[in-house]
Amino acid sequence: MKTVLLCALNGNNTKCIIPEWDKILGEFKLIHKSIIALPIYETVLKEVEDIERTNINAKAVNRILCTIENDCLQSLYKTLDKKGLLNVVIDDCNYRVCSLIFDGLQIPLNSETENYCMPDNFKILLSIIENETGFSLEIVKKTFDDKLDLSIDIEDEEDNDDLFILDDGDAAEHIVAKSAECMINCNNVRYVKKGNIWTCDDKVLNSIVYGWIYKTSLKMNNGKNVVFYNRDKTSINKFVDVILENWSNFIPNNPIFVSNMLINAKEYLPFSNGV
């Protein structure tokens, strides 16, 4: 659903079967017109008009929002850096560690950063960002429980494990077992996760499943010989069809998936009450 609302933000008139969709599109168009009418954004609008021929208002607003977000994140980064909260020592070498993840920053996890990441300090950061950029935003600590445990010799390890399969069904079960967390069945509609976005677009879905199969080393015994099961396009496409046609058999139905996504996605609207 976040993808759907981003369509409206970016001026895409895609028809979506969700409550009040036409009103949402209309609200976004009013927001676009109101923002680009501000004299402060005259230069941005001119730049967009010089290189674009369609959807001018939405593209100009998109550039404005990206610039504002970038300015706020840079202000946040500089403040955290000055406080030494990005410093990590590895083998007596000092490193500055920080990752940009969508609309936030991921900083080192240690006792110092944990003690600092409190509501009162977030209010101070908010004040600094507002003073430097003119924009106020809420700063929150997002939970991140999915740790990736890396062994010391990770660079020397490779995923060279070969899977020996018996037939198409056996092969499909291996792929589904490996990628099930990125697959959803909602009332017999197939959804796949691409990055942090769920999509039911058939082309994207086919491409991702194709990639899962190609990147997995699958072998089968052919008499006395061992052959690769998934290295030619014909075999892989056949394999893709098996998974897609049996999606609802592999993945249990999640009837409230779309409605939950719609509720959660509303939090991403850039304005809660228009301009």
C-alpha cells in the first residue's frame, strides 16, 4: 500500500480499488499546486519545467521533498557526529559508522548510543534540525530485531551448498522454503517482497522468482551423471510456472494482509491536513 500512496504523491493516476482513492488523488493534486505556487520554490519549478514535459507539479514537489529530507538528515548526521555517536573502534582503528536507510539513519549499537537515544534527547535533536533547516520532524527510535550474525571468517565462506532434487515439485519446495518470508498469499493474489516493498505486479513477481531459482544451485541425478536443473531459460521458466501456479498451495492465505498494509501506509503520507 505504501507503493500505492507513493503513486498519488508522484502524480500517477493509477486506478486503485481502495476506499476514497479518487479523493486521495484530488488531495495530492491540491497539495502539489499549493506548494509549487510558493515563491521560494520558483527555481525548482523552472528546473523541472526545463527538463520535463508531463506531470510537472508532482515532479517538482518530489524534488522539493527529497531536498528537504536530505537537508534534515544531513543536519541530524552532523549533530550525531559532533557528539561522537558514530565512532567505532575496530582493531585499534577509528571508524565513523552510519547508514542511510530510507528516511532515517542507522548508527552503531552500543551502550553510549542506547543511553543517548531517549525522548528528551530526540527533542533536542528536533530543535537543532528545525533551527538549521526550518522544518520540524518527529524523531523516533525504530525497533530493529533482525540481526545478522556474521562469523569472523565470513569473507572466506561461500554458499556453495548444492541441493539435489528429484522433480519439479521437489525443486519448488526447496525454493519456497528458502524464500517463504518474501511471499504472501492474500485471497489468492500473489505478493512478493522487493526490498521493503510488497508488490503483486506480474512482471516484477516473475523476475524475482526467476532470480531466486537462478541463484540457487539445484542439481539432479540423470542416470550416472549429475546435471544442473536450473541453468537454462527454458527449465527456469518452467520452474517459475510451477511455483506461480501452486502459490496458494505453498503459502497459507493471509486474508487481512492488504487491509493491514493500507492502515500502516497512511503513516507515510507527507501531510496529515493538506498544506
